[in-house]
Amino acid sequence: MPKLDKVLLSFLQKAHRMTKEQAAELLYKKSEDGTINEEEFNENFEADLLKADQERVKTLQEKVDTSKKFDEGYNKAKKETLEKFEKKLRKDFSVKDEKLNGTDLIKHIVNTKSEQSKLSADDVKKHPLFLELEASKTEEIEKLATEYDAKIEGLETGYQKSQTLKDLKKRAITLLDAKKPVLPKDAVAASNQKELFANIFDAYEYQKDGEKTLVLEDGKRKEDAHGNPIYFEDLVDTTSSQYFEFQKQNKKGTPGEESGQGGGNAVPKNEEEFNKAYFEANTPEERQEIQDGWDAANPE
Amino acid sequence: MPVQTGDFSASQLRTSISRADKMWSDDMMQAEFKANTGVYDAVKAEQNANVRILEEPSKDRDVKIHWINACGGKVEDNDGLCEIGGDELSSDSKEYGLKFDKKFSFNVDEYKFRTNDYSMEEVVAKGFMRADKMLSEQICKSMVARIESFKGTNVVNDGTGSVNTVSGNTDIQAADWNERLFAYLHRVAIQNEFSNGFLLSGTNMYEDRFLALSNVGNGEGKGAAKLYQSMRTYFDLFNIDPQLSPELKTYLINRGSLAFASKSIYGAVPKTYIGAGHQHYSIASRNLAGVRFDVKYTNACKEKTMMHKFTVNVKYDLFLNYTGCNEERTGVIALNKVGS
């Protein structure tokens, strides 16, 4: 079996590139006369070995430090590449001045080409691409304008229609009140019932015919069984009869005393009759009924 | 606000009436113009006579009243024969003139409305309502005076009350004015041959009755409440005591003994008399159901303005049924609180 010291000597010589003598000096103790005593190990072998190894590594590092060389090579390559590129630019863009390099060369080329390619506004306008774009945009704008004109007109018409319908529904309730329908005693219920009645007239369209309002259904004028046109007041009258019963009005008077006065039931035919009925009425409720009937028959 | 020029037209009158209707429907406004009419309400509720307005102006007669008379005939021996029936009961009627004729006037300055927030029609509406209130309360005061003058003799001269032959009242001590008095009152009604008596009172018994009815739910209060409710009672806290002060009275009245009548001359539709510069019409009272007031309107120039003048008047009276079973018993007994 090989001795350890011999193995170490061999290792030091091979791995650390030491000579035999260097390895021995490291491993064995030196005698007093300076000669190697192979019978005794160096007590500081470990420390000396580590130190020797550090120096070995340092030497190695100095031997392989090529950053400077690398930079030199890189710069050279870069310069060559740029010079080739500048040469190509000069050739492609017909630049004769060889003193222009790098960014100066690029600027020169850009400025030169910008001046050469400047077009007047008229030139732009004549350009086919511009003309094509202009035509396309104009058509698009006109299409949008037409579309939104139609929308606005639709909104206006719709608004007018809704306002007309609102007024007609209000008139329907007034005409209904004049007929004195039998309604629930609860005010809220009575109001709701009248509102439901008025909503019936949402189903139709309307058209002014002189002072009257013609009723249309599905785009055509609504007619009765005899082919006669139906007007709004007639529609309200017939519809109300289908949904309500009506009170019978009694002439009111003070018990035990003849008053000889009092309002009648029929809607007054003229202002004179209206005044008579109004003034002869005995209570605010009677007067209001007469006023409502007159207003319904004589809308403003 | 545009200035209304010319006469106060029918259209403006309609507007005024309409404005008055709206004001009347407002609680706060109504409180300002609502009259205290307890006396009138009681009399009308208990009136069963029929009053007819006489339209002929030549006679000094304004109304004809048809009274119900249940008297007539006599007790006979029943002879067992088949004869059935007796004297025909009649409804007596009599014509009367209305003695009371009161008026209330107001003016409206047209040019004040150039810069006023109120329209002329609104001011006229308030004028009419004010006239209505004043005249209505005057009518009630007159009715109290009449009722007092109608009081008859109480044939019951024993018990809780004592008949004062000087004043004609039945005096009742203050301490006796409570629910226990009703036993006496029922006896008085029966013995004075009241077929259907009711009470018309000022402040007498009002508070005690109020408390009794409020305590009706209590075991102890039921009896008092029942007694108070055993006879129809009407109160007028404003017109009776002030008229009769310092006396505090309650009237026991037989139903049908009294009849109120009023008469308006003008129709409801305005009539214009161009020559006289007048316009005449009548308007219904909001306070007294069945009463109409006559209105006379004119206008006149005054300095730089036009003054519109309105006079509201009413003719009326209260009558006693003269067809009582005993001519000495009028159907009205005055009960007077005495002592403290």
C-alpha cells in the first residue's frame, strides 16, 4: 500500500505543478542544515499547502485575464462594422462627403431626404390616396348625418305624439267625469280606475281633422259599422259606456222649502245656459260639475 | 295684473264664486269666514213645516207656511155602530211677511289692482264671504230673540224647576244642571203635551254633557251618558248666551213648533239695468243651507278710480206654529239657570 506521503508528493507535483523538491519542502520538515528530512512531516503542512495553493491560483488568474484583450478586439470589430455600414449609407443615399460619420451622417441623410420629399397642400389634395380617403369620409359623414336626422325627427315626432296622447288622455278623463260615472268611494281607487280607463286610448293613433281628432288604428282610420270615421269624443263615449255605470242626477232642494232654483243635468248648450246653470247651483260641488261639463264640451 | 275695465261682468262673478269655492274648501280660509250657526242648524233640523215663497210682490206677504196640525175632533161614546172616521186632519197654512231685512255692503277700488297681488275677483269673493258670515250670524241672533219671545207657560210647577211668573222662565238651580235633570225635562215635555221635544242650549250643560259622553265607557259613566242622550240636544255656544246675558238659558222645544223662512227677490243669473246702472242677482249662503242673499251692484267714478259697490241683503224671519193643541202652550219652554 503506497504511503500517504508519497501519494501527497505525487499529487502536489501533478495537480499543483510543483517540482519534487518543492513538494518535498512543503510536506517534510527541514533539518537544521536545510536538508529535507523525509522521516518527519512538516507541522505547518496544512497552512503552507493552503498558502501555496493561493499563490498557484493567483498565478493562474494572471495568466488568463483577457478582458483588456477582449475590449481591444471588440472595439476593433465595432469600428469595422460601423465603417462598413457608413459606407453602405453613403452609397445608398448618394452622400459624397466622407467626413460625415455616425449620427452626423444619419442627420445629413434625413434632412436631405425631407427637403426633397416636401409636398404642397395642393399636391396632397391631388394625391389619389387623399382623394380616395376624402370621398370615403364624406360619404361616411353624410350617412351619419342622414341617420341622425332620422333619429332626431323620430324623437321629435315621438315626443309630439306622446304629448298629444297625454293631452287626449286628460281630455278623456274630463269627458268621463262629465258623464258622472259610478266610482269607488276611496279616492285612490277611483283615481286608479280613471287612469286605467285613460290608458285604453294608448292603443290608437290620432290625427287632427279640422277641430276634431280622428282615431286611427293600424295606420288606417277607425270606422264604425257603417263605415263612418270615429272621432275621439265618440270613442271616449262608447268606451266609457263599456266600462262604467253612471249616476242618475236628482234635482236637489232644501227640505220644507221651495227654492225654485237649482242646476240641471244636461251640459249647457251655450254660455247663457251655462251661466244660468252655474249661478243657480246651490253647492260648490254642483258648480264644479257644471264647469267640468262645460269645459269638456268646449275645450280651449 | 291687468286692470279689469267696465262693469263687474257675469264672467267675473263666476270667477269670484269659483274663487270663493276654493277658499271655502281651505280649512284655514274657511275658519275666517265660517259663521257660528248652531241655532239655525237646530231649527232647520227640527222644522217640519213647509215654507213656500210668495212671488207676488203687490202683497206685503213674503211666504206661506204650511203647518202640521194634529189637533181637532173630540172624544165621544163608542156606540158600536159601523161608523168609522171623524174630522179630517188639516194642514193649516198661513201667509207671513218677513220682518227682518238686513244688509252688508262693501266697495272695491278697481285701480288698486294694477299693482296688487290679488285679483279683483278674489277680493270680491272675500267680500261675499264676509257678508255671508256677518248676515248669517245676524240671522242667528235674530232667531234667538224670536225664540225667547215665543216662550210659553210651563204647566209643571213642581219638581226640580219652578215657574217664574214674572219672567215666564222655569228657574232651575245651578246645582241641578246635570244628567239627573233629564228626568224632570222628560216629565215637563210630556205634561206640556210635547210630542217630540228637543233641547236648544247655550253653554248650559255643555261641559257636563261632554264629560258624561266621554266617560260612557266607564261602568259609572254609562248612566249619565244615557240620560244626556235621552233627548236630542243642540248647542250654540256663540249666539244664545250673549243675546240673553246675563241669563243662561236652555229651551225645551217641541219639534215642528218653529219654522224659519227667508226670501230672495233676485234670480241667480245677473240682470243688468242699464238706466239705473245696477246689476241684481242672488247668491247662495255657504253658512245657512237654503238661504240666498240678494246682491245689488253698481259702480261709480271716484276721483281717479272706479269704485265697484256691492250690497248684500237678506229678508228672513222665524215663526211659531200657531196650530198647537192648546193655544196657551206655544211649544217653547225657557229653562233658566239660577244661583251659582
